[in-house]
Amino acid sequence: MAKTVYKTQGTCSQFIEVEIDDDNRIGDVVFIGGCNGNLKGITSLIRGMRADEVVSRLNGIRCGMKSTSCPDQLCRAIEQALSERS
């Protein structure tokens, strides 16, 4: 299982660590900073899901007036992790 650390932009969380296995399924996700309870909930819901399914569901979500959100930044982290494996 490969782990990627992604530096977020425009959110309360500062970093996202994401693990994706050889079948492109999400393993563990750790958000550094942000709304602890909400982010633990997201992590619990997506664990075991296919990475592309997570991206299709969470991509583009905004937080208030911000142009991004922690779920949207998670999509960027997943995309980075997948590109690093190619």
C-alpha cells in the first residue's frame, strides 16, 4: 500500500495522508488540521472504496464561500497518489 502526503490549499486542514492499495482502493486517510469529527467521518465512509469513486463523489465540493473544501482537497491528494504510481 503506497502512502502519499499532500499539502492542502485553501482549507483548514494543512496536510492529507492517503494510502491506496494495488487495487486502487482507499486504505487509511489522515487529515492534519481541520474539523476533526467531520474528517474522521469522511475517512470512515471512504475506507475500502475505489479511488475513482471517491473522486467522482467528492470532487468540486465547496466549503462556504471557499472555492474548495477538505473533501475536494482529498480528491487532489488521491489524484496525486495515483499519478505517483504511474
